[in-house]
Amino acid sequence: MQVALARRTLSPAGLWVSGAAASAPMVVLAGGIVATYATTRITALPLVFVLVAGVVALLAVGYTAMARQVGHPAAYYSILAHGLGRGWGVAAGLVALVAYNCIQISLYGLLGATLAGQFGGAWWVWAGLAVAVVGAFGVRAIVLSTRVLTGVLVASLLVVAAFIVAGVGQPANGGLSWAGFDASGLTVGGVGGAVAFCVAAFMGIDAPGSMVEEAVDRRSVGRAAVGAVLVLGGVYALAAWAMSVAVGPPLVGEVAADPTGGLPFSILERLGGGWVPAAELVLVLAIVTSKLVFHNVVARYVFGMAREGVLPAGLARTGSTTRVSAPRGGSLVQTVIAAVVVGAFALGGADPIAVVFTWLSALGAMGLLCLLLAASVAALTASADLRGPRAGVWEWRIAPALGVAGGLILLGVMVGNAGSLLGAAPGSLYPLLLPVILVAFAVAGAVWAAHLRQARPEVYAGIGRGTPKTNAVPDAISVSI
């Protein structure tokens, strides 16, 4: 009997929550927006969020159209295997594993530093506890994780909404300023760094594509991912605008860079009550749930590639004797990887923010943007049989083409401004390590695919095509009397 995941268990709302929770609105508010203002000093950040959200949404259209058709938990791996060739698929699978692992593990640095600052102790102790908690959820069915994600996401959006009200309700100059949406603000220096930060803020919205095998309705994958981008794009633009209005557009960069400025919590204090401690708690929970989403995605990539023999077959174990459950083998692998990497950084004395969080998240975001671009190219070149009888011109031609054009600009800006993301000195060559690492893993994947073609042709032939047929694996049935 073939192994499969817990099919028909994830609703359209659950898919949307997974994508939105991975992006983590509270993390973007407390970390991304403040850091972007502090680093770039631009005033048009709200407009940059709107523009980047539009491009990422276009890229998500082609990606989710392909993900829906291939129905594979290792989405990028299968999409490129079908659209561009099996070697490209394995290359994409390795890059995806690196990118998702990097973003997930980077959040352990952020969480450890946050909790160590609040309660004391070493950052890696708190990170180790989080590894155990996330690992425990990861071996359970996706429904349990979705319930937790939903609660934390709702709380995060409430806090962000309160922040917007607090900022707009007491503008710095006595009136609302719309400088944040002025296109002339895009012509100043630092806008490239702002684009790079904004791209990183949206990474994770592609998570629903890896949960298509568990979805109640495959068609909802596209609506979930694109909807998450559009909603979060609006939320982030409003939050960045509210911060600018509350402090004053000319001063927001300076205040954000000041450690004593206390953004964004100093603005929430205007509402009184317990908003600040509540926001600090929600921030911690949002980091944990974002890690949980990325953990689940990595586990599904390991499961999907192991089920086809590209990775060791033993990693395709699930957590049920009925062979329909969570990807236990992939989850345990991700937990071990996270523990080893966090331990290595701790032994090396690495700074949890400047090194663990900043470098790994930048590498992961760049990798996922490359994969979104590749998926849109695969959608453009997909055969008529793969597209299906109801293939629409918008999702298979227009949106992917526009997404590739805009995505290449974003990627160029991101690579060119990697130093801004990493806080590297001007002229430093270290930021070039990011694209070099991604290319190295892509080449390794292509080499491994070539080896499989020669040594195990039956495995090579099945690359990206191992999803069980509808009736090949029985679904779990619950009967209530």
C-alpha cells in the first residue's frame, strides 16, 4: 500500500491561515518594518509594500496553478519536474529544503534572543525548548497545528489593528501625512534595501502549495496563497503608514534606529491598558507558530521526495498504522537538523540576531523568491495535458509572465542589496555567499538527478510523480453516533 498524508482534512480557511501565519504579521511589525525604516531611512515604505505584494501575488498565481495540478507535498520539486524536467525538479527540491530550513531555524535565533531579553538566560536554551515544542506538534496531524495557528494569527491581527488605530489616532504633526504613498519617495537612496526587506516579509505565503494533498478542495490553494499576499500586503502597508504618521515621516527612520525609541510598543502604549504586554506575548507566540508552519512544509518535502526514493525511503514514514497521517519521518529529520544547527551556532558563540536570524532568513527568502520565479516559468511552459481542460489564460499565461518580469526585478534588487539585509559593510563580498550557496545546492540536486538516471532509472522516471491516485490509499473516516 502506498503512503499518503491525512487527505481531505485541511479546509480552505486552514490553508489561508497557514500562509498568513508563516509570514507572521507581528514579526513583520515588530521586526521587519522597524528594521527597514532604521536601515533605509526611506519614507515611501508603505508604497513599497503595496508594489512588492502585487508582484508576489502574480508569482503566486502560476505557482499555485501548478501546485493544484501536480498535487504533490514537495510542491516546487514536483512543479519543476513536470514543467522543466526531472533534473530541475530535484535541484528545486534541494533548494527548497535549504530555504525553508534556513527561515525556520532563523526564527529560533529571534525567539531565543527575545525570550532571553525578557526573562534572562542563554538564547540557545530558549531556542532548544522551542525546538522540542515545534517538534511535538510536527508529528501530529496538520489539523491540530492549524487550530493553534488560527488563534495566534487572530490575536496578531488584532494587535496590528490596535497599533494602526494608535498611530493614526495621534498623528505627530496634528494631521495625517500621505508621504508614505508618494511615488517620489521611490527615487531616493535606500529603496533597494526596502524592497529586499519587503520581499522577505512575504516569504511563507507559498506554504499552502505543500499542503495540497491534505486539502479538502485543491482549487482553494490558489485563493489561499494569493489571498494571503493581498491581505497581508494591505495590513503591512497600513502598519508602516501608521508608524510613519505617529512619529512623523521625516523622523521615523531616526526613531526606528534609536534603541530607546521602543517602536512599535511605544506607539501601542498610547492605548493604555495591557496592550504592550499582550503584544509582547503575541509576538513570542507568532514566532513559534511561524516556525511551526515552516517545520510542516519541510517535513512534507522530505516525505514527498522520500516516497519516490529520491531521499531515503525510510523518511517517508507517517504516524499512523493506517498509513494516512502526518509525515513523522520528515518531521523528525527537520527537528534534528534544527537542533544541530542551533547547537552549532551556540557553540560558535554566534549572535542570535545579527548572525542566526539575519543571515539564515535572508538566505531563505532569496531561495524562495528564486523558486517562485522558477515555478512561474514552469507554468508558462506547462503542457496542455498538465494544465487541464479548464486552463485559463490569466493563471497560465498573463499572471506568470507579469510575475516573472516583476520577480526578476525584485530578485536583482534583492541580490544587489543583500548587504542591507545582512548589515554588511559597504563593498563587502560576504553577501555574495547567499546566491553562491543556492546555486551550489541547485547544482548538487542536478548531479544527484543525473546519478539516479544512470543508477536507478525507475526512481528517476518517478520524480515528481509519486502522489497516490485517489483510491489507492483509503481516507480516514470518522463516524459519530
